[in-house]
Amino acid sequence: MKRRWRDSGLATLMLGPSAVILALFVIYPLGKAIWLGQQRCGVTSCTNSGFRQYIDAFRSNDFQDSLIVTLKYALITVPIGLVLGVGLAVLADKYMRGVSIFRTIFSSTVATSVAVASVMWFFLLNPNVGVLAEWIGGRAKTPGLLQSEGLALWAVSASSIWANLGFTFIVVTAGLQGVPKDLYESAYVDGAGGMRRFTNVTLPMISPTLLFATVVLTTRAFQSFGEIDLLTAGGPKGETTTLTYLAYGSGLATSNDDGLRATVSVLLFAVLLVLALVQFRGLEKRVHYGN
């Protein structure tokens, strides 16, 4: 019994600093945001609207439209980014001369900040001086991809996919390193071709990695702000106004109301929590954790 108490005291002492950091930087800010989200703030004062404000904000057209835009943005960036990352990782998972150069190139975007990537893509897509705009032509020149309704979201998505490609490549490459080579040899002996080895060996073995990458990329898509703020500022006509930009962007209905901004932020947290649980429940059945 004494040893148990001694171990419990030692465990409490070891976990204490982490618990304090968690309380100060996660639990307290979340509680503060939930409380602030109940306030309707004007220029000089705030009034408490209770949890009714969350219901009203969720039912508002601004929130519903931004939620739809965010879902579209995630459905574009997550699958395409994941497929490209897996494809590049498989190509670079070869033992040949010079492959390390390609690995460095493929992973280089992880060191690029959102601001730098956004500015680079802004000049590439600029209808006057952009190389991509000149090459694509058509609506890329007039009015420009970033000003075109229906194409602006795709243009911002291209920037996000490129910026996150290095992260996906590194994560999937790490997963590929853990696949036993004897499984490939056994499949080859059984007459399995390259595509069958990929679908029957590679994908099942890296499925935990793919689940992790999917959840992280989805979270990043829902939290995207910098590229949207720099490239389109939520336009044209709200075509790229995501939930995060609705909460923190300028010139919107929430700009002068800190309470309403907190409301949207808490609702975004709730949406991400539900989405993550759905992803784990839906995809975990397809995840193979065996050796």
C-alpha cells in the first residue's frame, strides 16, 4: 500500500507540469472562449445572450455558407494532397542513386511558411505577370483565377495542397519505412504485380499513417486562414470565406464583435471534434495495425 501511494505521488509530481501547461494553455482558453461566445459585443459594451447565441450563429446564413465553403475546401485539398503525397513517397521509396535529391525536393515545402507560399502563388496566378495565368489563359487571364467565381476556391486549394505536400510526403515516407520487405518478396513470389503489391501490401500496412495524415490534413483545411487572407480575402462574393476567415477576417459581420468571433471559433471546434470522431469511427475499421 505504501509503495502504491509512493508511486502515485511520484506520478503526480511527474504529470504536474504538463497538467499546469494543459490547464493554462488549453482548458482555460477554451472555457474563456465558450464564455465569451455567449457575449454580444458592441463598440463600448457586451451583453450576455447565453447559449442562444450559439444556436443563432449556427443557423445564420453566414455560418452555413462558410461551413459549405470549408467542406468544399477540405474535399478538394485532403484527397488530392493525400494522393499526391502517397504517390511521391512511393516513387521516392527506392534504393537508387540520386533518390535522396528527390526526397529533399519533395519534402522542401514543409519548410515554407504559409505567407511565403501564398505570396508565391499570388504572383504565379496574377493575371498580369503570373506564369501560370499566362500558360493557362482563358479565365485565368480575365478576370483571373483568384477573382473568378467558381475557380477562386480551386486556386487557393492549389496553394494549400502544395504547401502541405512536404508534410504528407514525410509522414507517408516514414510509414513506408516500417513495411517489412519480406512481405513484398512473398507477394512477388506469389506472382503479384506492382499494382497488386501496392493495393494488397503497401496500403494496408501504411493505413495507420494514412489515417493520421487524413485527420491532420482535414484539421488544417478547416483552420486555413493565411492563404485565404493573402490570396482572396474571402472573395469573390464570399466564395472562399471559410469558417476560420469568418471568425478572424476583416470587413465581415463578425469583425467588430469579439463575442460573435468567439462563437464561431467554438462552433468550429465542435465541428472539428465531431468530424474527427466520425473519421476515426469510419476509417479505423479499415486500418491494419498488425505486423
